[in-house]
Amino acid sequence: MTHDYKPEHSPVTPAMLSGIAALAIAAFLWFIRPELSVAPLAAFIIACLVAPYCPSRGFFLKIVSRARTREPVVALTFDDGPDPLTTRPLLNLLDNYGIKAAFFVTGERADRHGDLIEAILAGGHEIGNHSYHHEI
């Protein structure tokens, strides 16, 4: 299956630009009034804390939730893995049908099952962060 959608991969995110700007402003203020240099850094921290509640803004990374394609497509996502009992059979099934998917893994499981992370990537699938640990 082919489609026209090509994700934009930009190494520069709004979070990075904001962080650099906050540091530059803080450094500038340090020489004028050091006590004011905390304000831009605090504003950046607040922005980082609020950003996860506004994912469509793409503060950390651009969020892709829709794409125009020539063919009808469906995005498959799998959460809370990798799981040593189910991930390999799932990868084999996806491979048999030539299907790519996104695996949203927890950091804790990724640490324990690095071989599965490598298998997911080797299969051409995407990996997303689903927190380090949460109750399943």
C-alpha cells in the first residue's frame, strides 16, 4: 500500500525554541537584575507543565492525527507493551500482511524487553512514549 503522506521531521520544536529563548533572556537579565532572570525560566517550566494538556499545539513534537492519502488507510496502534507473550506473535502477524503499526510502549517495559524494541524497529514500525510506568 502506498500513500502520499510524508511526515515532517523537524529537529527544532517549539519547546526547544522556547527553552533557548528563556535561557537567553535569563542570561541577559542576570546582568541587569539577577532576581528577574528566574521569570523566563519559570515561564518555560510552566509551559512545559501545561503543554501535555494541549497536545494539538505540538509544543514538544508535531502531532499527526490525520493525513490525506490516495487510498483509504487506518492507523493501528498498540499500547502498554512490549509484552514478551504477545509482541512477537503480533509482529509476525503484521509482517505476514505487510502492515505497519505504531507501538506506544512504557519505559519500564522497554527497559526490560529491549530485544522487543529492536524487533519493533526492525519491522519498520513506529515507537511512541506511553509514559515510564502506569497501571495496566
